[in-house]
Amino acid sequence: MYINFYALQSEFKEYLEKNNLIRPEDAENGQINDISIFAYANEFKEYLEDEANIDNSELSASIEDIMQLGVDVGQIQPESEQVDVQEKDVETQQEDQDSGNILNDLFNNLLGDKNFFAQVDKDNDNKISNEEKENFLNLIKNFDGNNDDISAEDILSAADYIKNGEYEEKEKEINNDNIKTPEIKSDDSESSNNTASNTNSGNYGVGGNYNGGDVDSNQEMQKSLDGMSKSELNSELISAKDTLSQKEAKLEEAKSGAPLSDLNNQVEEAYNNYYNQVNNVEPSMAEELHNVKTELENKKNKKDELKNSLADINNNIKDMEAQYQQQQNTISALSANLASLNLQDCSNLTPEQKTELEGKIRETQSEHDYAVGQAEELEQKIREQKTEKENTEKDKKDAENAYNAKLKEKTELESKISEKHPEINELMNEYNMLKTQYDVKKDDMVTQAQIAVNDAKNRVNEVQTALGKADDKSNIKQNLSFSTNPDLFDSDISITSEYVERQDNNTLSYLLIGPENVNPNEELPVLVYLHGMGEVGQGENSLRSVGPGKFVPQWSEMGLENFNGYIICPMLPGGGWDNANIAQKIDNIMSDFKLTHNINENKVAIAGHSLGSKGALYVGTKSQTQYCSIALLSGYKTNSVNVNEATVPVYGYVGSSGEDSSSYNYMMNEFANTVGAENVRVYPVNHGGVPGAVLTEDLDGDNRSDFFTLLFSDKIE
């Protein structure tokens, strides 16, 4: 497939802008700077094919048209070399067009490699004639099987053949009309890593091969969100945020230039060789050269700093605009909730229910007003950021002008040195060639890494939006039928239980204990209970033999009123409870549970015995689920979280007869000193007897569990 770029200029600029490869204002001015065109040409070609944006039969020119944008899209040159083409004669215009050809630039850079130069310089006169250059390009044209399409990859592959001593062989094949298409070496191959001046820069090849992360991560980011459950969306959000962190780390690495340290060392070595030679023959000019170089580096750093700041500002604007849109969605959902509440039929409601309905209307109205205020604040911040963007763009332009002026001064000084001492030319050219390579590669690294960060941020925003929509649907659904909060205990209900098998790797199996007959209009509290070491990986029967699974079903036999809520007892397959992976899986259980059960989200508590106590403190403090209280039964100290990090009440229960000494010492000292001795209850039982004593205790004689009464007390809502 061939592309006539002259007929597709606007499409190409639109493609670059769409993929954050060029600023809109640059596209409008017809200037495409700070990007490597040859890195995007073939991608654009594939884009056109995939999108079916053009008729193949109408394409007449080759992909090389995209490489030669000089006259048509405002010379693709270093910013310091941009000039008004109309003011030059025909010969100079042709030179500018050549300098705007990325292939020519790449070819000229490759000539800095001595082996490459020697192979192309057939007459050994230390010069590359047009005929020698044409011969080399003719060789490249045959690499992909058609004589019109030269790509940057072809040049790099040809350079590999030269470095591997295979150039003569390939040339003979061409002369015999028996050329075969070689396999283009991947970026992580040894030869490809040593193209363009034979520098090894890892995965940061000429032309922008740095992708800011592995391919699998990028493919994972593109996974469709359609049909995902809220639990799956939560998992996807964690994955997307992890990916974003990795991409941001890659971006900082790219900005530091660390992956190009080998090439940078070569640049410094080349400069020292050049500078020392100048110093030998012209000490005063050497000092001036060093000062100009230092000032030039400072101005370049300033220019790059402003460029990065501008990119950050643009990203901030984009992020805040996404947040603003999410806030608008929240406002719309709250408006729908208000409408459903105001339309609620109150004729069958008790006075208490009417009062609660009025309170919910006021609460929803308050949330609506708060969301509107947040949206207005975001709108103001967006305006401020856009103003800062305008100022930064002006500063960046001034910095670019200062850099270009200093670059011109350096060029003029080098011309003087070259005129007086032609023997220094080779050292000067080698340094400038390597320095240009380093700057181009680093700029391209940063650009590609920034694109990867933008993609990752977009994915996070996309998942958060999907989660917001899921929450909005849930809120509207709940408000369509008025819900009440029942009594915590009810002697008229019966307790039942079922073992829920794990659905996927994002959740855990769990024993669910709750009322046999549930009133759909009642929002019930939830206790998450984490078992100890002895039950790890043991399955359903073990959960029914300890903790709530054993003792709660005995309440009615003991004269206690049954708990009018749900108890979720997850099964830990192995390891410990106190880690982010387990916390996320419990969050996923809760997210799915809320979709199928009507719960009071203000009354969700968590408790754990022994090993489970560590998890109760970690999950209760670190996870996304908002717990109202935390309880540690025979607790142990954990290094993953401190008890003083908890923002809700934490209660402790421990045995005094045969209790594990490390648990007893921790609970009675460090733990008690932190939460208060009044919040620690001691029982005359051993380690294993603590759960039974806690779950069945009724000191005030009201026939209700003191433990559940405390955990779900109204004072902690």
C-alpha cells in the first residue's frame, strides 16, 4: 500500500494530534517539531488501513512522501534551523528540503560510524559522493521487496548488515537481481541495539522505539469494560493504577536520560577529545567554546524543563476535565435520586419512616449541592491551569529563542575553529553527531513515555467513570424503593448459612450467615470475620467449627436474640490476611455482595481472631470498604500497619488463662496503651476459647450479644 501524503496532510496532522504526538497549535501552524516522523509513518499507514479512511486504488505515491515533508509541512528541522523558504534561492531551498528529509538526516548521522562510512565510501577519498549515497539507498530500496518504499527501519537494517560484514554480499545479490527480503531485527536484538554509531541503549532505538512499558501491559489496558461487574471494575482499577505508576516511573527514568548513559558517556568522551585538541592549538578559543557549551546546556535544560512543565499542565487540565465530567455525572445521578425520593409515595409510611425519608432527601440534597460546589471549584482550577498554560507557552518560546541564539553562537565559533584548523573537523563532527543523536533519542524517549503515561491515565479515568456509573445505577435503584434500618437483633428471625464458592481469582470463598427471610426494604449491617491459622485452606467445615460459624447458630438455644444482619467469613487459601491482595479480594466480595443484598453501608464492621486479627486491622484500615469498627481477638502485632493508623474505633479481646504470651503481652501493653485500657476485654480462657467467650457474652442481661451491640453502636455511625 502506498500513501500520497500531499493528499493526506490534514489526516496525518489529525492522526498526530489525536495520539498526542503534536500539539494542536503546532498542527495549525503547519510545524511538526519535536517528533520523529519516520517513527510514526508506518503506524499512520496501518491506521489508514485499519480505519479504511482511504481508497487503496487512489494511492499513487509511497510512504516516503511522509518522510519528505520539508516543503509541504514547514521544514522538519531542528528549531534553530527553521527559516523562511521563500527568501532563499533554488539551490538553498533544495538543501533545506534535503535537511527536512528524515531519511537523509538518519543516513548522515549513520555516517558518523567509521565502519559504515568506510563501506559506503567506495573510492576511499574520505568523502561521500551523491553517487555513493544513491548506491547505498538503492541497496536499501530492495530490502522490503519494492523499489519505491524506503523506511527508517530499512536504513537501520542496512547499517546492521554493514556492521556484520555482510554489505558486500548483499550488494552482489542486488547486482545479480537476486535480492531477498531480510528479516528486520527487533529492537531488543544485539545488532539493533548497536545501530546508529554502534551505541547500546537498551530498548531506546533511533526513531522512538521506547514504548514506555511492555506490550502486554498496553494490551491489558485496552481490555473492554463492557459487561464487567463492579468487582471486576475494582480489580481493573487497581491494575490500571499499577500500570500508571509503572509508566510514570518510566517517564521519570526517560527524563533523567539514565537509559542512554552509555551514549552520553560517548558524547562526553568525544567532546573531551575535541576540546583538548582545540585547547592545544587555540587555548583562548577553547575556553570560549567551553563557556558557550555550558551556557547552551543550561538553556537547553531550561527549554526542556518548560516543555515538561507544559506537558504536565496539559495533563493536569485533561485530568481535571475528566474529573469535572465525572462530577457532572454524579450531579446527574443525585438529581435523579432526589427526583425518585420526592416522588416517593408516603401514604403507607409510618411517621418514623416519613421522618427518615425527609432526612434522606435533605442528605441527598446536601450531597447534590456539595457536588455542584466541587464542580465549580474544578471549573475554576481548569481556568487557572489554562492561564498558567498560556504563560508557560510564552516562557517556553522565549527559552527556545534564547537556546537558538546560543546555538547559533556555538555554530559560528566552531566555524572559526574549523577554518583555522581543518584537522579538527573530524573530532568536531563526531562530537556534534553524537550529541545530536543523544538529544534526539532522549526527546523521543520522553515523548513516547509521556504518551504511555497519558494512555494509562485515560484508562484509569475510563475505569473510574464506569465505576461511577455502576454506583449511580445502584443508588437510583435503592432510592426507587424506600429502605429502613431494622433493629440489630430480632427474636422472630431464623439464622441460616451457606458456603459461597470463589468465582474467580479476584475473590475468596466464604461462609455467609444471615436471616432466613429478609425484608427487601431493610438495610442490614454486615460483619466480616477473619479466621485464625488453624483454618487456613481447610474449607467449609472448618469455618462451621469455629467463630461465628459455630457460635452464632447457638444463640437462640442460649436465649439470645438473633443478629439481624449478615456475617461474611472468608476462607484464606494460604499465607496471611494482612496484605493488599487479600484486602482487594475482600473489597471485591463486598462490592459484589452490595449488588445482590440490601445493606447498611454505615454499619459494616470487621473482626479477626489470632492470625485473622492482623488482617482485621490491615483490611479495616487500608482497604476501600469503609468499616465502622474493628475488633482484634487474641491479636498480634503486625508490621504492615499500626493500630494508631485506624480512623474508627478499635476494640480488643484476649484470654488470661493459657493465652499465647506474645498475644497477651501485645494486647495488654502496646495495644491497650494505644486504644485505651477500657477498650480491651480480658476473659479467663485460653487462646482458642476467646471467640466463643466474645461471641456469646451478655453481661447486661438484655438477651443480646454485647460484642455485636458494641461493634454496631449508633455512636460510631
